[in-house]
Amino acid sequence: MKLSQLSAIIFSILPALPAVAHEYWLSPLNYQVESGEKIAAHFRNGEEFVGSTFPYLPNRLNRFEIVVEGQAYNLSPRAGDNPALQVPAPGRDGLVVVLAETTPSKVIYEEWEKFLSFAEHKDFPKAEADHSANGWSQEKVVESYTRHVKTLIATGTGVGDDAPTGMTTEFVALTNPYDADFDGQMKVALFYQDEPRADAQVEVFDRAPDDSVTISLHRTDAAGEAVIPVTAGHEYLFDAVVLRPAAAAQTGAGYDPDQPVWETLWAALTFAVPQ
């Protein structure tokens, strides 16, 4: 079966997502593995840290890489693999970082209030005024979005450090939750176009061992960093969104209501804190 046929079949049976905020993340089967065991992870999309899994489709990704000791390796699973990531762990202890960037997708808000609710939730209070000033339709708001996701996996002791990877937007872990001396304070830096994002909202999803999820909001400081308390035995998803006018958006006579006028770029980081 051709890749295009596989893509069409898979995405035709997936339920249509409504025009509201949905997170997208890398979901490892195990955050801690021993040297030589298998590292496996799903792509997930959903709300409140609960979501459906998605197979690997190469035409849906611009980047899919694994970083070991600072060295990035391209990942090329078979089309349709689910879990999307299935590779042997390195034969030595270390912090493994898996990252992915998606190709653009499109969502249409057919209710103006839903777009305003999304913009408010993701902390973009000027979106309504900017939208109106540009003369864009409130009856149909077309948005393009991309995902920029990372996960932290420990091989053995998990010793090592995260680092910027050059994704358009991304979290960088400044502390290692698998480190034996980790003190429960997860420090991260948030980047956009290789620059720190100061005073940006970070939404934190905290899954307890009983699968209950709590959600809290935090902000980066002037250096684009945030320190967030975390709990042993819990799994975490950090999420931050950039909302910006679409690069090709037009105003006046050139405006086309069927083309995206907004772009969202979603950064996500997942990890677990050992007991």
C-alpha cells in the first residue's frame, strides 16, 4: 500500500477534532529503561493529558530525531508504525531526548467565541483587537498550526543534560528529573526562534499514579525560564503556545477568508519523576 493511501485511510477514520485547544505530545511507554532495552513512544493528541495515539506518517513530520549525548540521529520508522518510536536504547547510561516537529495543519473556527476563548486560554489578550484591526472575518477564522515536541527518557541512571535543538519553539530542561540529586524543582527554558520567551504562559499537566490529572499555569521570567515544583512518581506535560498572524495573511483587497490568518506553534515537553 502506498503511503498516500495509508495516510488517507488512517485520517479518514480519525474523529474530526473540534476547533478548541488540544495538546499534542510524545508519550513513552516507559520513561526509564535499561541499556539495550527498547525505547518506545506514541504520538498523542487530546485534552487534559488524555488522548488518542497516532501512527508514524513521514509526510506529517518535518523532523523526528533522537538525541544521545548531544548527537542527533534521524528516525525513520515504517509508515503506520504505532508506537511511532521503537528503537533499542543506547548501550550505556544517559539522558535520551526524542523530538519531533510536524508539518502545518489547519483548523477552522466557525464560532468567533471559540477562537476568543482559545486566545484567552493561551494568554493572547490582543488577538481580538488585532483580528478586528486587520479586517478579518469573525464568521470563519482559519488557523494554521504546528507542533514542536520533546520527551526525556532515562537509560539506566539517565545522567546527562538537555540542550536547544533549533526547533522553532521548544522547551529545554535545565534540570534533569532522573538525576539522583534532583530536588523536585523542574527548571526549564522556553525558546521561540532561538530566543528566550520572557513572560510566557506555561501550562502544566500533572498525572498522579492514580491517573488523576491536575492542571496549573506558570510564567517564564525575564530570562525565559521557569521553575516548577514536581512530585516523585508523577508524569508531566509542559505546554506553551505562540499565537501569531500567519505569514501569508492579507488584509484589504488581498484578504482571502479561506486562507489561514493566524498561526499557532505549540511547544511540549514530557517527562516523569522517579519514585
